[in-house]
Amino acid sequence: MLDHDSAVAPQESCYDGPLRAYERYRTKDPAQASALSAAVLSANQLVVRDHDRRFEATCRAVRVHSASLLYMTYGTDVVVDRGRPSRRDYLAILLPAYGQLRLRHQGREFDILAGETAGVTCSRDAMHAQLGAQASVLTLCVDLHAVELALGNLLLEPPPTDLSIQSGPVAGPARRSLTGTAELLAASYDGKDPGSPLPPVVARRLEEQILFTVLLSVNHNYRARLLGEGARPGRRTVREAMDLVSAEEEATWTIPELARAVGVTVRALELGFRKELGKTPREFVREQRLLRAHDELLRANSGDGTTVTGVASRWGFWHAGRFATSYTERFGVRPATTLRSGAVTAVR
């Protein structure tokens, strides 16, 4: 697995790394290795220390929609330089299986060590990487556009155009989550016949897990909102949501639509309602609609065709029996009784 002791060299272990059946290339020519790696990642310059004859670049790779996983080794100390932004926008998370790397990226220099840290990089920026002779690295690559779409889905709003992901080392539970996701993807391919593709539904679920894990594990400018931190709406926002519900002429708003209308997430709206009213938005909406249904039944005229089922449906209560039970618990009479009493009052 990925969390091996970094002091153990690959040649001393029977473990030959993941994705053995998915080799993309193997070469002893540094120039060819540089060109081949550009095809799976981005253009780079590869420098072999002291022209070491032990150099042998290998790359294994698999892909599920917007995410790919690569396992790369070089056999000796190398330097990889990406001097200009890639033509592709992607996030690359480096997870050393053995050894360590030193990265210089976005003005920062940091070490990443097998079993301890991962490294987050973005293809939009230059990068300088030094890999030790023992280093073997899993790299989880995710298209940034897919990350933005996934973030929009989680926030229940259009994909943001200003997502900014912080590069640097990742440790602790976040690293373990990213490592576990990479291991799951590798195991999904290692456990099947290399000649057959993953079932589409499995591939899609794996992609979703990768995207959500990345969004919850790396630092970015939407992370606090994603976790509901610092986004609790004030009294004015809750009041605005209440007014929208009160202005309904029939059941119109869903809770996600209500949250979008007042500019917060569903989670933030729930926190605000609990703070201001001691109840959830769903409980508030249900109470308001029961009241509106009650008022409509009271105002019904004899012979105007009003039915309990019609009123219940108009206010979002699609199950007549449950509506009758909730109505009776709230008002002490059955809705049919209210309808009859309203009609009698109108005749008088």
C-alpha cells in the first residue's frame, strides 16, 4: 500500500507498486521520458543527476472521466522542471509511495515524505521537483473544471469562477483521505481484468468520490463555506427567506431554491433558522403551508368546488392521509370539518 516506511527501498521489497498491468511507458532515455511524460501530464524538462546509468523512467496510468492516477519511478535522483503553465488545467496531488520529494511551487519550497505528507500542485503554475533515487510517486490528477462543477453541486449554485486552491504539503487526516482515495482507485483497476473497462456506474462513483475528497481535503477559498463555517446567515437573511415563503400563493419553494434565492447554502440556511427560530427551514415551511391550507379551507364557499385533496396538493401535501393527520394535530379538527364549517358560515 502507500504508507510504506520511506527508508525501505523498492528493490528490497516484493511490492512492485500498483497498476502493474497499466504501464504507459518504460525508457532509459531521459529525453524520451520527458516527451512521454508530457503526453500524460504537461511539458517538462527532466535532468538526471550525474547521467546515472541506473536511470529508468516508468509510468503506469489509469483514468476515470476527469480524474487520473499515475505511478512513476525513475531509479535514480532526478529533477523535473515545468517552466510554464500547462495547456491543461488540472490539480496534481503527489503521494510518495517510497522516498521523498522536494517541491518548489507558487513561491514555496517544501518536502513531501512517504507515509507523512502529500503535495498539492496546480498545472497553472511553474514547478520544480527533486526526486530521490528511491522515490516512487502516485500522482492523483483532477481536471480543475470538474472540481469547480463538483463544488457548485455541493453548494447548490453555479460553478464558481474564482476557485483558488492552495498549493503545499498536506498531512494528517487530509493526507490519509487523499491516500485512501488513490488506493481505492488503484485497487479497483488492479482487482479486475485489464482487458475490460470498469462498469460506467462504478467509474462515475469513483470520480465523484475523488472530487469530493479533494474538495474536503485541500485548502481553498470555498472550504469554509463548504463546511458551513463562517456562513451562518443573520436575522435579515432569515427574515428574507421567511418573507419569500409567506408570499407564496401555492407551494413554490424547495429548500435548496430558497437557499439560493437568499444567497446562502442549505446548511447555512438551516443554521440560521435554528439560531433565530429554533426550527429548521423545512419545519417552518411546513407550518406556514398548514396555516395557509387552513385559511383556504375556512374561506371556501359552498359549491365552489373546493376539496380537501385539492387544497392539500396546492400547498405541497401530496399524501391526503398524512395531511389529515398533521392538520388534526395542529388545529384539533379534521380538514373536512373545517371545509364544511367554512361553507356553512359563507351561506349564513
